[in-house]
Amino acid sequence: MKKVGIAIIGLGTIGTGLYKLIMQNGDLIRNKSGINITINKAVDINKAKKDELNIPNSVFTTSVDEALNSKEVDIVVELIGGTTTAKNVILKAIGKGKHIVTANKALLAQYKSEIVPLLVSKKLELGCEASVGGGIPIIKTLKEALVGNKIHKIIGILNGTSNFILTKMIKEGVSFKEALKTAQKLGFAETDPTLDISGGDAKHKITILSSLAFSTEVDINKVFVEGIEKIDKLDVSYAMELGFVLKLLAIAERVDDGIIVGVHPALVSEKNPLAAVNWEDNAIMVYSDFLGKSMYYGKGAGANPTSSAVVADIVDIALKIKSNYEYNPKVYSFFNNLKQLNFEESNYRYYFKFNVLDRPGILSKISGILGNHNISIASVIQKEVEEKNEYVPLIMLTHRALEKNVRNAFKEIVNLKEVKDKNAIIRVIDD
Amino acid sequence: MKKVGIAIIGLGTIGTGLYKLIMQNGDLIRNKSGINITINKAVDINKAKKDELNIPNSVFTTSVDEALNSKEVDIVVELIGGTTTAKNVILKAIGKGKHIVTANKALLAQYKSEIVPLLVSKKLELGCEASVGGGIPIIKTLKEALVGNKIHKIIGILNGTSNFILTKMIKEGVSFKEALKTAQKLGFAETDPTLDISGGDAKHKITILSSLAFSTEVDINKVFVEGIEKIDKLDVSYAMELGFVLKLLAIAERVDDGIIVGVHPALVSEKNPLAAVNWEDNAIMVYSDFLGKSMYYGKGAGANPTSSAVVADIVDIALKIKSNYEYNPKVYSFFNNLKQLNFEESNYRYYFKFNVLDRPGILSKISGILGNHNISIASVIQKEVEEKNEYVPLIMLTHRALEKNVRNAFKEIVNLKEVKDKNAIIRVIDD
């Protein structure tokens, strides 16, 4: 039996979950892996945590330094969150020669290129499975299971809050505001839900995933983001009639020698398994050359699923460092120097909704503008409206077109005097 | 860069795929993992394979012994299939101190308990990711990603042929025979499809998965099997009306101190992501204590997906054996001695279809029998039949009941003089 000593820094939701998991399933982990995880230090500024979790005096401390200085600690598990203190803790821990496990997506998305070289120079390991998709083993899958594959594309439903809200809108026909209210009431959305519904959280996650999938640096500031705040429930129901469901997707795609990374709402064909990922669940579809399409689905947040991922990281690192192993810096290297293209270079099919004056000639005017921008129409539906209204919704699905052209055409069309407001433009994913 | 030498034994579909993958993505694998896979020997009785794949003289051989005797070979990749020659090759390879990678589900399901102790006694590794779910990394997930979890249940769609046939029946309303014919025409079913449609193939796979998930020996002879040959298209369409899709499921469940393992058709609620796994695709849903529900989806067969899994195994083993590592027998140990219960001890909800004489009193007669066997009814639908027919289908969904009781009740009911043939009994999975 091999002992590995850990320090848990931060006993919030995840830290508490992790402590409980190791207490509850420690024997199981020993039996399955031969690794005996010993919590040498558990750190929190809130002293009440000691009694709440029944942590021994020798283990609980309010001092991060005490934990980092402990010689028994092999792995520091950073579960503080945020990017200032957490970053300091990690850098200090690396300085002390500790391996790192973290669930901190914001930190990794922004400072990975600062942390990793330091880590590698000291021959230390970094586990970050819990930073993306909660307990879904997507990092391990990309790094290990797909080691023989060139990855073309990743599409993720990476934000449970947004997916809950959109599922509510789809299943019950309610507005964004109503759905958000329910999500908040049930604890699936924060009081300030901005980071989730604006796509910011998914942006952190797709930055981490794409840099790993394509073995290249990804600049979070160049990742395109569009949230779900402006989704109209009408578009949700029109999409359903057309055989699509609306999802907030995080997409990273390889395009020749470059990559394009973005987060935005999209219509997903009902034939795509991502369409069946509902409520607060997460999933990641990976498109690669040999394996083809594969998808990984599960709970993307919460104390228990996230702790499951943290423990897997701890055991993986322990199996290495307790085995007289040879350090392999390759797994942290970004050997591809891929250019991160502007999102305007994307190619998608598009869904348009224009609220137009019900007059002859308007369709030909709009399709003329689309044609001028090299956008060809796949299908058109003019919705009948019950109330007396001279404006009617005109729904269009296009063939694949260049985002840049689509934006220009859209701008031109919505400026037509026959077109009212509340128009929409949403990207479409078939399979 | 670390070199690992492999011998590919058998250049059939998968062996050929593997050879091509390593030729095509060898650089990528080196960059991602630091492992340089060298094919030292490629063995096939068909000499034409040498030219077809452009294999150097020094590498191609028709002699298994030549490959096993090569000192450069670290890992023997057995891709012969079948259980006689393949078993001999593996045992011989172990005798020569070679690590083993295999995709051979039939062999592992039947002889794992013979092979593994020998392997462990020689401190050798076994990679078998490709034996279940093609390229889906379910073995790695169970062993590593879920190391901190107690697993309660596994439900797999593990046979692509059956899933293709059932999907065809669901989407197009055709009969089993017609769907099978299409599957054969498109290459998704063999000329003799017995092993696939009878559930035999899925039985091999769930035997491997369940022994791993529950860390216990599983006797393949005690695994319950019911195939899809007798599925009536009427039941497929009635199920759809009730919000279910019909799938062939392989299920392994932990029940107190025992496990129950079986393969059978089942109605899956449309709310369950497994319901969206269509055509030849595979997926495995895992229910565990901390991660909760997680699902792994992808191509369950074919040269490329399977090769992807084989390469992942090779790299995993190479990273260990080329690193002066310490052998960890724990990952091969069955530390749980769980009793494999008879399938009659299962608890399911059930779908019944009885073709009954349209007379007063019959429903009360049937529900009386069910009640006597402790089976309570959740809902009943009496279908109207267009043609003039004194027999009408009576559809029932039950609450959870004991399989043993259900079988007895069913027997009693179909023996009633008011009940005609073509009755059905199908297990129900909600989520």
C-alpha cells in the first residue's frame, strides 16, 4: 500500500465534498488502486469547519503556509476558487515542490501558460479534471484515451445553469426571465447569474479543453462569447418545429492550420445526442479522426461529482510519484503552434428570424441581400400570426456560410424599412 | 523519447486499422505522450497483407512464434479473435514475459480468471479497452476516472447490430425481419447474425464490464440473456406512444451483497439519454455514488474506433513499463466476493401486452392474477383495433415487481382461455 499525503486548501462546497468522499470511500480507493490517500492538512479560514467535518486538531489549520510547509504533503489540492489568492497558493506550493490538483477553471483559463512552465521546470504534476465538466472525465479522455487521435472539433454543453434555463424554456414554453427565476429558486442559478448566462463560465472551460485537445495555446481574450440572455421563447419554439433544440454551446474547431473557439447559443438537431442533454447536465462531444464522434455526459457541477474528479486526479498523480517514475513533460507541452482565428472566419448553417411587413417583394429583397453575401437559403417558413399584425415572422435556414458574411447581411437586412425589431440569428449544428 | 516495441498478431480488420493508425498518427502520439510505438512484428497467415499494408520484410511474418520470441517486442497485441488460437497466443506471450493488449471480448469473458493470475504472477500488464464499446474509453473510466466511486449499476447499449435493427424498427415502423435484412445489406449485421441479435455478444461485454465495475468475478454462464429476435413491431410502436424506445440493454446491478447481470430488450424512457443512442452507436450509462449518472457514447465497433482504443492501451502500458515503475497488482484484483444472484431476483417495472377477448371481466381477471403475485399496475391501455377482431391488445405498465413473480403471473395469464398468443413482456427503464 502506498501512502500519498494531501492538503486540501479551502473547505467550501467542493472541499467539504472531497473530505467526505475520502472518509467514506477511502477503503474502496485503497482496494481499487493500492493508494492510501491521507489528508495531512485541511485548511479553511472558517474554524467552524473543523467541528462540522470532525477534522482532527493535527489536520485542521487556518494557515495555508502551515499546510504548504508540511513535509508529509505530496499534493496540494487548491479549492479556494477565484484568481488571486488561489494563484498565489498554487505558485507557492509549486515553489515548495508540491504537485497540484485544482478545480479552478478561471485560474487555469487565464494563467495556465504562467503556471505550467514553472511546474514542468520543477518536474511536478498538475491535475485539473474537475475544472471542466465537473465529474465527467473529459480531460483524462482527451489526454489518454484519445492519444492516437487527431481532434477536429469539440462541442460542449459546459454550463449547467444555462442548460437548465434553456431546457425549462424548451419543455415548458416559458420566457428566459421566468426560467431564470425558477433556476434561482432551485439553486441552479446564482443570485447574480451573469457569469453563467453570459457564457463567461463556458468560455473558461472551452479555453482549457481546446488548448488540451489541440495541444496549443489558446488566448481566452480571443474566444468569442454570446450568452443566452436575449433568447426569445418564440425562437425556441420555432426551432423545435424545425427539429432542433436550443443549447448554449462551447465550440472549438480546427480549421486548416488554425483554430476557432467560441461560446454561443445554437440550434442542435434532435438527431445529435447533445440534444438529449437536458436540465443541469453537461456533455462534451469530441470529433476525432479514428474514434469518430464520441460523447461524455454527466453532472457538470456539485460537490460530489467534482470531488469524484479531484480524487481521480489525486490517485493518478499518486500512482506516478509513489512509483519511482520518470517525469514526462510531454503531457503538458503545447507542441502545436496553431493560429487562433477570429470567430468571423467560422462556417455555420444559420437560423434567421426576421419580423417583416407582410408585403409582396420582401422575401425577394431579403434573399437578394443574402445572395449578395454568398449565403444560400436551405428553407423558408413564413409563420402565420394569430393576432392582427402587419408584421410576420419569416424564418430561414441557410446552407453553410461564412460568419463574417452572415453578420454583414444581417445588418443590412435589419436596416430595411420593411423589417421590424426582435430579429434573431442563431447558428445551427446538425451532427 | 521512449520506444516501445509491439507485435500485432492478426491483420484482419482491426489489425489493419491499427497498423494504419500507427503509420498515420505516430508523430502525433510521440508528441502527445512521449512514446514512440515501433511495430517490430506484424503477423498474419495471409501473405498478401504484407504488400497491402506495405510492411517491411523484417516486420512481416506468418509465424506467431517469431513475433513472440523477438526481444524487441514489449507488448503483444492479440487481434486474432476466437477463443482457441487467441488463448494459446496470449498464454504463450505471457510465458515469454510480454505485456498483452487485446480486443477479444469472448476470450476475456470466458478465460479472464485463468489469464489474469498468470499475468499478475509475472508482473505483466493487460490492456482490454477495445474489448467493450469499441473506441469508447469505458474501461479506463471505470478503472481510473471512477476510482473514488462505488458503482451501483451499469446499463449499456453494447451491440451495434441490435441497436441498428431496433432503431430501424422504431424510426421506420418495419418488422424485425425487414430491419435485419437492411442491416445485413449495409454491413451492420453478419450473414449469420445470431451472436449479435441473440444477446451473446452483449453478454461477453457486460461480463467484462461488470467484473471490473464491481471488482468481483462474474460467471458468464449465470448471465441472463434474451435477444431481440422475437420483438414485435407493434410493441415498438405502443412503447413509443407511452414515451419509451425499445433497446437491447446489458445491465449489471449491485443488490446488497450481490450482483445481477443480464442482457435483454427493455423500454427506455425518452428522458433517459440512452434513448437517444441510435443506429449502430453504443453507449454505457454508469450509476455511481459520487459522480452520479454519467454516460459514455461512441462507435462500438469498426477498425478505426477499435484501433483508437488499442493505441490508448499501448501508450498507457508503455508509459508504465518504460518508466522504471512499480507494478500495481491491485488494478487486476477482484477484492469483492459478491454473490451473483439469479436474474429472477431482479426488480423492474414491466410492460405487458396481452391479446385478450374483448369481454367484460377479463381486465379484472388479469389484474387479480397480478395482484396475487404482488404486482401492482401503474397504467392500462386497451388498444382499439381497426380490423374486425374479437381479440384486442391490452397494454399494462406495472410498478416495480420481482422478476420471479412476474414470470409466474405471466405464465398464468397467457394460459387463460380468453388470452390469445403474441403476448409480450418487456422490462422498463425510467432513468
